[in-house]
Amino acid sequence: MLEELNVKNFALIDDITVSFSAGFNVLSGETGAGKSILVGALGVLLGKKADTSFIRNGCQEAVISGILNVSGHREIPNWMAKHGITDEEGTLIIRRTLKRTGRGSIYVQSVPVLRADLEELTSYLVDMHSQHEHQSLFVIENHRKLLDRFAGLEKEAVAFNELFQSLSRMKKNMKQLQESKEDHVLLIEKLKKEIAEIESAELVSGEEEVLEKDIALLSRREEVFSSIEAFRSLISENRGGVLSRLREAGSTLDSLSEIDDGLSPLQKRLESSFYELEDIVDTLRTYQQQFEINPEELPRKEERLALISSLEKKYGNTLDEVLQTCEGHKQKLLELEDSEFDIDKLKNKIEAETERLKVAALALSEKRTDAAVKLQSRIESNLKELGMSSARFIVDLDRQKNKSGTPVYAPWGIDSIEFLLSANSGEPEKPLRSVASGGEISRVMLALKTVLADSDDVSSLVFDEIDTGIGGEVALAVGAHMRDLAQYKQVLSITHLASIAVFADNHIIVKKDLIDGRTVTSVSNLGKGERAGEIARMLSGDRDGTASLSHAEEMLRTYGSV
């Protein structure tokens, strides 16, 4: 329940505070006084979009705050826990600031929240009816939403929509997979061929550098061979060779060592050099034999290097890149082969989800059908109370099918839903958009709001001139209906009809004054002694006339409380 609204620097409003009570609250005032501005400020507080044009001229910011009693509300504790906000013993304080310099701020219990979050929170608490909401009854899609709200099927409808969208995405993926299947077959063949070509080469990382080194050496085979021969000739034990000379020198040192054993170490060093040179000669001999044993080694290695170069031109700049390409091909091949499996897997899943969709759509349709009968009865009952005793209200629910009789599934199910009305006996039921009378549409809207209020936890209903197009006895019926509705819901109504205002538990007057050259809107709660004057003004435009005052007092005695 809305207990208090404070508005600062909003349009014509300087700074006002309005106190609301439980029951039926009426706001009245002369045309242009600012009644709708006040309701507009309330809408902003509840999360409606707003821009800097709402800020009072000459001010840098507008501030709207409100206090709501949320004791016993089922949804609010969950919402507050979700947003990390502490429950203040059933009291909710909301403050919203609009700044001329840019983005404003929104606080719930001093915790900043997003506008969408605020809108979600207040949707559990307040149902606002604007002057233009009548037009929403002419949009057929809204009829389904209203029926779902009445039946408590909103979450089920959302779940169905999610299932429908998920299935649509699956079917789209299936179509793409099937369209690309032929391309996949060609690509699979190409990948297999290229993988086989690379793997048949039995490449080894780093072998290219080894081959280049070997080829460089083998290409100078004759030069290497002749150099080794020359070296062996110089070192050999043939007469005049180094080894032969060293052997002679060793004999000389042996003789000297016999004379002076201190020279014995020199003889051993020379002997070691002899054996080292002899080993070098043997090693070179073995190395030389490799050239003699493998004369085809150079062509073989050149052919191998040419193969690697050919693969590098096709699949990468280096041997390692060729190997990486091969691994990439293998991974892609696995994915493509899996996609063949995925088509079958996806097909099975689509079949299963389609069956789920059919079951869910039928269940949703059956619940809507049951709810439609109840809604019709409840609306007609309320319309009778509102002076439309002969009215017939029909929820026309039709399960959509194609020419072959197969159900047509849409994001909301298989139902086409439209509200029809016959306002008078003998008249056929017509779509609401065909109903010419604004007064009839107003009463249908009020009946809907009443029935929906019975079906949910919304504690406050706000009506901005729901009395459009009515008067006389019909207005009295509407006023009495709103008073009855206010027995279990808080009702706030802007009205220009005395026939409605007399039923109020709390009458608030909105005035417009000129102060220091500026137009300022003010509000005040009327006391018992002040109500007759405002009712008189609403009746005749004269709040002090004897006849109008007498009439006002009589109405208050009959329908309200003085």
C-alpha cells in the first residue's frame, strides 16, 4: 500500500507531500491543476521511463520518493533478498532522482538499483491505469496476456515461449547442417587426402636442418676425400711420414732416458702423441669409408629435402607448420565426422522437444479454456454492478490449425484469444475495438482491473480518469464499485465526477496557484467540513453556491461520509 508520496521540482510541482490512506483515495481539482502531473510523478517513482523534460524549469534535479507498506506480501522478501536489500519491518522506501546533467539515480532502502529492477519490484505492488490504457484493450495480443494473468499462467507462458524459441533454434541449426552436408562430404575427402599425403612423408621435426647440413657436406665429397688422403699421406708410417718420424724420435728419447732417467716423462709424452695421431688417422679412414660405401646418399637426401619443400609450399612455411596443419586437419575432420553424428543426435532431440512442445501447448490451452469461462462470468458480474446489466462478455479462444488440421504453434502456444462484448440485449458480440462507447470501454477496463486484482497480490490500484465517457447513474455505479473494491485493495483515482468522489475515504484536492510569477501545484487532504465545497465545485463549478452545496451535502450523506 502506498502511504506517502513526496515530489520535488517535478514539472509544475515545487515541493509537495501527499498522504494516502487504506481504502478509496480520490484526487480532484480543476482542469490543468496538475492531477495528471502528480500521477506522472508516481509513475516515475514506480519505474516508468523519464527524461530531463520532467525537471522543473530553473532546477537541476527532480526528486520523487515514496513510502509503501509491504507487510505480508509474498513476492517482496524474495525480491529484496535477490538484490541484497534488508527488509525494514514491512516498510519500503523508494527514492528516484532525475538530473539535468545526465543519468539520475534510483534507491530502494538506500541501495542503488536499476530502473528495470524497480519496475519489477513495483509491478508486485501497484497497478497503474493511465488515461490512454483503454487503447490497450484494442490490441488482441493483450487479451491473451490478461487471460494468462487472471489464470496465473504468466510463468508457464514464459516457460513455453523459452521452449518454443529453443526448438526454433534447433530447427535452424538442423537446416544449416543439412544444407552444408554436401560441402562437408567434399571437405572430408579433401582433408583425408591431405592428411595421408603429409603422414606418408613421415616427417620429423628438425630433420630439414639436418638434411641441409648433410647435403652441404656430401656435395663437397671429392674435396673432402682428397683432403683426407693428403692428410693420411702426411701422417702415415711410410718413410717420411709423421708417424714414422715420431717412432724414430721415440727411439732416440728411449736412449736418452737410459742415460738420464729424468727424461723418461718426455718419452711417455711423445708416445702419447704418437697414439693420438694414430687414432686420428683411423677415425678419418672410417669417415672416408662412409663416402665410399654410400655413393647414393646425396641424391637420396636431396630428394627428401625436395619433398619437404614441396609440402611446405602446400601446407606451411616451415616443417613444423606442416605438422601443425596436419594436426589441424585431423581436428577439423573429427568435428566434421562428429557433425554427421550431430545431425542424427539433433534430429532425435528435435523430435523429443517437439513432443514436449505439443504436450505443453495443449496443457496451456486447456488451462486457458477453463480460465476463460471463469473470466467471462466474473467480468459479466462486475459489468452488471457497473450498470451494464444486459452485457455479455466473451473470451473467444480458438486453437489455431492449418488446412490439414495440424495445430499451428506460436511463441505463446496454439491459442488465438480475443475479448468480445455485447453491451445490450439483442446485439451480437463484437470485438472490443468495434465498441464505440468510451463509457462502455471504461467499465470493461474497470471490471478487468477488479477481477485481476482479485487474482494477484497487487495491493494498490491507480486509475487516471477511469470515468471517461460516463455520468449520472452509471458514474454512481462506478463510484460504488470502486468503494467496494477498496474494501480489500487500496484504490487511488483521479476523477472529475462528483458522483465518484463522494464515495472516497480520503479526498485529496490538487490546486494550481501563481506565486511570485510562477505557477505552482499544491495538494491537501480535505477534512470532513471541506469536502462539500469541493463536491459542489465538481457538480456546478461553484463551491459556495447554496444549491450546489446543499446537493453536495446530500450526496455525501447518501453515498459517503461527511
